[in-house]
Amino acid sequence: MAKTAIITGAAGGIGKELARRLAERKLNLVLVDLKEEAVKAVIEELGLNDSNSLAVAADVSKEEDVKNYVDKAVEKFGSIDYFANNAGIEGPLGNVDDLSVNALDLVYNVNVRGVFLGLHYVVPVMKKQQSGAILNTSSLAGLMGAPGMSPYVMSKHAVIGITRSVANELAPLGIRVNAVLPGTINTRMMRQIEKNSGNPEDYKKLNEAATPMGRYGEPQEVAAVMNFLLSDEASFVTASLYTVDGGMMGQ
Ligand SMILES: NC(=O)c1ccc[n+]([C@@H]2O[C@H](COP(=O)([O-])OP(=O)(O)OC[C@H]3O[C@@H](n4cnc5c(N)ncnc54)[C@H](O)[C@@H]3O)[C@@H](O)[C@H]2O)c1
């Protein structure tokens, strides 16, 4: 029987490329994002159909929405074998004394509460199955600071914390939990961060110069690593952090 994967943030740059890779493996895909039309467009682009995919509109920061996408996945496909807990937002840019407190709540609700809720509802399903693999999307910002981005940086450090904790909870059952840590990747998110910086061209050049490979990564390059971690090829890999950053962290 075909295995089933849930991807949150599936209409975004990285989520869509992961969906493409998992579709090549003929997995059933439950694609979750804020807007159903956006997810349906991905389903159409990837040539998926009703029998091997499901679009679910959900705000990952809302408990009832998360419970719903998990319930719908189990109802339709009977199992959750892989879970890419990937949805995230960058939030506003600004130094800690300039940002509103609301900026922290905004980013935390999606990037931390959303990740916790996903795990809270998916893990019981995997425990019952006694199998599964989970991949949380952190960021290089989970390992280092970035001026003007404290809420995002804090949230991505938190994703590493929950990855390690839950990986240890589930390792005895053979259920794996890892994190992928992209560097600067060519998606809407980086375009928005560049825009928020006030000087998009200079900001992009600065990022490229800070990357040993001298360029942004492509979402396909992140999806390739995610695809590996969400496969049996990674059968002894858990509680691990995988940077995909053109060498930035290794300097
Ligand atoms: N692009 C980068 O350079 C980069 C670097 C490091 C980490 N990341 C992380 O990768 C993940 C994917 O980002 P991306 O680059 O594909 O960005 P993106 O903006 O293209 O995709 C993010 C997706 O998440 C969805 N989303 C946002 N809030 C949501 C919510 N409350 N509920 C459900 N869905 C929601 C968006 O609608 C969007 O489709 C994020 O967690 C991001 O923080 C990205």
C-alpha cells in the first residue's frame, strides 16, 4: 500500500518542491496551507488527483485546524508515514526595541505553536502505527543570530529544541524526528525579507557574499535533503540537524 505524507506550507517555495519529490515516489500527499486554492494549484501542477492527494486549508497556529488536517489524512489514507512540519513566516524586520510585542506573537504562533500542534496531533498516529518519520523545518537562524530578526531567530531555535526533545521521546519506537536548516533560499520568503530590509539589492548581495558558494540555494536543493530524511534511506538518522546553506554555517 502506498505510504502517506503530510506537508504543511505546501503551497510555498520549499513545500511545493518537497511535494514534487514525494509525488515522484508515488506517496499519497496531504497538502496543507492557508488557502485551499493555492494547494489545489500545486496538486494540478504536479499532476496529482483525488485518489493520491488531498488539499486541506489550515492555519497551523489553530488547534482545530491542525486536528482537522490530521483527522482528514487518517480518514482518507489510513496512515501518516511522513510528516513535513514546514509552514513558517518571517514576520516583520526590526531591532528588538523597535518591534511591537505583537510581532513576537505573530511569528511564534505559526513557527512554534504551529510546529508543536503538528507534533501533538501527528505523533499519536505514528505511535499507534509504531512507525513514521517527521521533519521540522528550522533554519540557519536556528543556530545563529540575525540582527533585526529576533522573533524569527528565536522561533527557529525553538524548532531545534522541540526536534531534539521529541526525537528522544520517539527513538525507542523507531520513529525518527529531524530538522532541516535552510540557509538563504530563493523563495517568496527571501524576497520579502529583502524588501523589508529597505534595500533589496544590497541585502541580497550581502547574503550571497556571506555564503561560501556565493549564491542563494534553490528550493529544489532543500527538497532533495528533505526527501532523503523522509525516506528509509535515513533509517538511522534521528535528532539530527541538516544544514542546506552553501557552506554558510561551516565557515
Ligand atoms: N526561504 C528561505 O530562505 C528559508 C530559509 C530558512 C528556513 N526557511 C523555512 O522554510 C519553510 C518554508 O519557507 P519557504 O521559503 O518555502 O517560504 P514560503 O513563504 O514560500 O512558504 C511558506 C508557506 O507557509 C504557508 N503558511 C504561512 N503561515 C501559515 C499558517 N499559519 N498556516 C499554514 N500555512 C502557513 C504560506 O502560505 C506559504 O505557502 C519555513 O518554515 C521557513 O521559515 C526558509
